[in-house]
Amino acid sequence: MSQLVVGKCPSDELSLTNCIICNERDFPEQSIKYVEVGTPNGKRCIFTLRPDRSMPVGQLGFSAPHRKWAGLSIGQPLDVKPYKPDMQTYIISSVVLEVDFLSKKGTTTEPFDTDEMARSFTMQFHNLALTVGMQLVFSFMDKKILSLVPKEIEGKTLMARQIGKMLNSREPKIVNGPQILDKYVGESEANVRRLFADAEEEEKRLGPNSGLHIIIFDEIDAICKARGSVAGASGVHDTVVNQLLAKIDGVDQLNNILVIGMTNRRDMIDEALMRPGRLEVQMEIGLPNEHGRLQILVIHTARMRMNKKLGADVNLEELATLTRNFSGAEIEGLVRAAQSTALNRLIKASSKVEVDPNAADKLMVSMDDFRHALENDIKAAFGTAEEVLDQFMERGIIEWGEPVRSVLEDGRLLIQQVQAGHGSGLVSVLLDGPPNSGKTALASYLAKNSGLPFVKICTPEDMVGFTESAKCLQIRKVCVTVRSFLSEVVI
């Protein structure tokens, strides 16, 4: 093992080889083709080695994308050792690359032949060591293109985009539901027809050889409300639904199009859209489990780790446990809140707001910042409502005798029945007693100590001033919400 210093790649031509450049004197053995570089963040990086006399002795020349990917800086010492791969094991049969322009100035709308691009990539980078996520630069048709392996995704919209890539389709058309609506009569329906125009024209021209077109409706409930449910003389929502149905499942239905709708209110969508042959495949994207939350935390803290701004005491596994019932957006908000807390420590308190000039070097996000954000800033929308439960148990629970112990023991048995998942799935119990006898406190105590992920409380105070129909809707909303969880408590 030898120690060398990070340097710049001597020329753009050598950068396009995607190798790290060394001087012949540093590696006199001609058989060394690959090296293993140990980075400060613990990443194990394998690079292809290329000797060149223009590289100073004692330095390794890295291109800018390689330095950014590996988290290296100019002048940084590195431990480097030769790497000999097992050719029976480490031979790549296929690789998936995400392609983008290296600089915005070189962006063009000119289409590229992806088959020719794949052949050119294979010819230029024969026997090149590749790592998942490694950024590569290569020249194709005199354009510099940045290629990288796709990363993990989260969210309904990103999932829809990924479906388009998996199906090798054109870039999906993503439309927000409210964008379809227009103030002029007939324009809303015309906007729907324009979305399908490209697919119609291509199918008429190419027939069965037409490519796949994908249209994604975000917040589709905004334009596809149940017909007859919206008051008004124009009936624009009804005609938009009719137009969409005609395009999806009409007389001249298309065979080269995939329609994806996304919504948080499935109950508001017209039932005709849900029938077979239309939006027949329905998938519910629920809250992530603990493993999923850990993956989301890894993604959102990756940049902090790369720039060495994440404290050594930060335990992502513990955070994944603490963020029960958090959605992906709420976890992202938690990370931002922790960053904001860390920044606030570096603001000087005086008559004027001043920031420490060396704040960038001192900034470090610690585990305490995440705990502060959890306690004060970010709360799960679908949680156990601990604050409300604590209000109902403000004076605590006193087991003054056998009647109270019996109620608590029966309640624990019912909770165990829910956790076991046996029976019909619904376990109900009625607590009866005189006013101010502690019924709500007992129910709150059982719910808080049940360990179930979701607790929903429906109280008369929440419905003050509601009409009978509004009360029914509120109760129905509670039931629809809890249906998304495997086990929950409703008080």
C-alpha cells in the first residue's frame, strides 16, 4: 500500500477516459490496471489506472466528477493499493445508465440514437472498472454527456416517472389536475384532447409500431369528481370526466398509451373511471415501514455525509424507529428542521443578526438537532396523538382497586387480540360509567400503552357547530383514514 495525494486530471482528453492518472514511477509494474482507493468517508472505490508522464510524481489525477462522487478534495492524502479482480466473478453482463448533459450550455432537443450510444459507450470503456453511482463523462456526437446509475426514489410522481423508464417509453407528460381547468367554455375539454394528440397522430402514422406514451395526472381528483356532485350551471367537471372517459375507453380508444392517476382522495373520483378497462389497476402507496424510513433517511442525509456535516453520533437506525408513521415528505422535513437547528447555533445574538464567518467549517448536524426537530418542529400527520392522550390523562391513572385492574387487564387482552391478527379484524369495547368517572382517561391509557402505530381520537369538541351530515362525514373520514393501517385504535 502506498500513500499518494489527490490532484487534477492533466487534460480534458484524459478525463474522458474515466481513469485516474498516475506517473509511471509511482506504479512501475505494468501489470497493475486497477487500484483500490480508501476515502475519508469509508467508501471503497475501485478505479482503472492509466499512467501518463504529464502527471507529477506522488499524485493521482482525478476528474471533477470522480472527485465529487468520491468526496475528495485537491491535496488530500489517500491510501492506494493495487486491486486484482477475479475475472470469473466481477465481469458485468449488463449495466443500466442514466444519461444527462454535463453542462446546461450543451443542452439540445436533438434526439439521440440510444442503441448507437450504447455501442459507443461499450467501445470507449472496455475493461473499465464501474461502481454503482459512479459518475462518468464520455463524448458522443461531439457532446459531453454525464452518465450515472439511477438512485433510489420515493413518492408517487417519481414512481410514475420510473415506470416510464422501465417501459422504455417517451418522457411522460405530467399534468397537475387543476391545470386542465380553464375559464373559457370548452377549453377544459380541449386541454384533455391535446394531451392525447401526440399519441393519436403517431398511432395513425405508425400503427402497431407506435411507441408507448404515458400521461400522468397528479391530483386527478381535482378534475374527475363524481358527476353530479358539483353544483353549478356549467357542469365543467362533468364534461371533463366525459371527455377523459371517451379518450381512455371510447370508440377510437388508443393502444399506445398508459394513463396514470395519482390522488390522496380516491373516494372523490367518479366511479366510472374505476371500472375495468379504464383505471382498473389501483395501488395504494402506504406509509413506509422502519426499513423504508431508514432508506429515506439515508437518501436525505447523503449530501451531509458527503460534505462531512453529519455528526458521528447520529444514529439513523434509531431515527427510523423514532419516526414511526412518518411519510417520506415528513422525514425530509425532519432533516431540514435538524439542519435549521444546527444553523441557528451559529447565529450570533446581538442587536443585529450576525452569522459566524467560519460557520461553514463549524457546521455539524448532531443527534440532538434531530431530537429537537422531532420534539418541537415535525409531527406525523398519522400518529398516536400523544399530546391529546396526555391531556386526557393529565392526573394519571390510579389503580385504587380490583374494578380498575379488571378493566385494564381486559383492555390489554383485547389489544393482544388485535396485535395477533386473529378473528374478524374488528375488536370493539364500550366503557360505561357515570360522568367524570375516568372512562376517557382509561381508554387513553390503554391506547397510549398499546404499542399500535396509529391512534385516532374523535371527540364532541371536534364537531361543535357541525350539522348532522357534517358529523357523519367526519366519522366516515376517521374510518377511511384508519383503514389504511394494519392495526389501529379509534377512541
